[in-house]
Amino acid sequence: MQSERQEELRERLDEALLAFRLARKTGEEAEGWLRVVRQAVGIPVDEVARRLGVSRREIHRMEIAENESRIQLGTLRTAAAALECELVYALTPRRGTLKDLAELQRVAQENAREAKLERTAKILERVGWRTAMLKSLRRALRKAGMKVR
């Protein structure tokens, strides 16, 4: 049941994230969306500053902070609103879809589980688990009244 819900959620998100994956490939975000959108729409720095109630210098600082990945989401959302835009935030897989990413995660978990079992088996072999287990079994059988060699 849980895996069906996860699959359905992945499918819906993959569909919604398609636009973001395409946007990522434009390469424009390297300059920062604030500057690119402001220039594309033709809004001068002074006008954005007036709308936000800050100085021209602050607009330049925001654009630089965004370009350097230092801008806060709240600040970016406010600046987007001043440009008559809406901030849309998403996490997209670097490659493929969420379904592909989930499959990689499942395989990694299986591999980790198998490696842990192998390590445990090696440790048990070193400490002689078979002998200890047989000893415990004999003790339990004797306690139950059975004759054991």
C-alpha cells in the first residue's frame, strides 16, 4: 500500500517537475533569475528599488547574492513579487526522474543490507557461532528432559 502511494506521488511529481528540468537546461540561471527577468521585462534597477523601498545598491546586492547562491528564499520571493513574478521552488533529480532516483536508492539499500549481512556472517564465523549455538541447543534440550550427547 505504501509503495503504491509512493509510486503515485513520484509520478505526479515527475510530471510537475518536467518544466523545471527544462528550465534548468536553458543556462540563463547562471546569471541569476532576478537580473535576467528584470532585463528581459525592461524594468530599470531604480524602479525595482522603488517598489521594494530599498536603494539601487541593495538591488545589485540581491542580484549578486542570488548569483552566488547566498540569497534567502524570503528575499527572493519579495524581489520576484516586485518584478510581478512568483517564486516557484523545486528540487529536481540531476539525472532522470524521481522513479529512477527511487530505484537507485532501493538498489543502494539492498547492497548495504547484503554487505551488512556478509560482515555479520564473517564476525559470527570468527567467534564460532555454530559451536555456541549447538551448546545452547543441547542445554535447552537437556533442560526439557531429553538425552543429548
